[in-house]
Amino acid sequence: MGERVANHRRVIDAAASAGVSLVAYTSTTHADTATTVIGATHSETEAYLRDRGIPGVLLRNGWYLENYTSQLPQILQNGAVVGAAGEGRISAASRADYAEAAAVVLTTEGHTGAVYELGGDESFTLTELAAAISAAAGKQGAYADLPVADFAQVLDAAGLPAELAEVLADADRGMNRGEMYTDSGDLRRLIGRPPVTLAEALAAALHY
């Protein structure tokens, strides 16, 4: 992830040179305390943005509902959600809702210096995700919780690059620690309505 942080710094440097009035950085929930590789990457970038003294706002996006809806064909075929998140709660929301929140921040006043912890109103565990998929699809399924290393091997075997498999398995470890959970309500307040729920996202994906 070192190169990713370096790229982030180059963008921030370019913004500083251009004299931009505000940088809205899309980070991750609880980036300042997260123990994951993803969290560390965003924490370093947040720190660099502060050090450069550029007016900024932190949009700490939670997990994306699409991370799960895009896997529905495989989940339904295998009859299981596989992960390493234990019973950690996840405050996922749709990419569109996160994007709308960013648009609000960039087109309205009063956000400079703010830190928004963004996520859906209704959190869920992966056990609850499996149950929701079963209900929506009318096909019984369950959640198979694996050790982090074993989950990384499953992802690697599914064709993901080894580094990405390790990062995603590590993200599940963070979920188990509550690092993808927030009850801030920031997303709902920014977009002015309830975010898309898991049930709504599943229904839309299954009937697309």
C-alpha cells in the first residue's frame, strides 16, 4: 500500500500547488484508530493532508453494499457467504449514496474541517447478510466464518491477486473488531434521506 499513499500525496501536493480551496478526501470509517491495512493507508493520507495545511473535509466511507451484491451469483451458487468477520457489525451503504454525500459536501458551505463517519443506518453481521440473501432469493444459505488466513486462501483460489486477497481478508478482521461500524447518522444527514438499505440493495440486484 506504500505506492498508494505516495499517489495520494502527489494528488494533495498538486492540489496545494494549484491553490484549491477545499480537498474532500474519501477515507474509511475510523481511519484514525483502524488496525487494518486499508485503515493505515487512509490514516497516513489524512495525516499528510493535515500536515500540508490544506482546507479539507474527511469523508470516511464505510463498506459498500456493492461489495456483497456483486457476489450474489457466487453466493447463491455456493449456498454460503464466506468471510472472516465473525459477528462484527458492518454499516454498509451504496456507492451512489456515498457519492451523493460527497456532492453535497462539495457544493454547499460549512464543511471545512469536518470529519464524517459515513455508513448505512442499518448495520448487519455477515450471518445477518446470509439470512437476508436467503430471504430475498428464496434459497437457503448460511455464513461460513473462517480464520483470516484461510479466508485469504479462499480469495486467492478464487482468482484474486495474492496481495488483494490478503487486504480483503484483513478488512474482515477489522470488521470483526467493529472498525466498519458507525451509528453517527452522518450519511443520512448529508443526503437528507435514509440511505439505501441492505434489503433494498439485494432486491434491486436480484431483480435487475
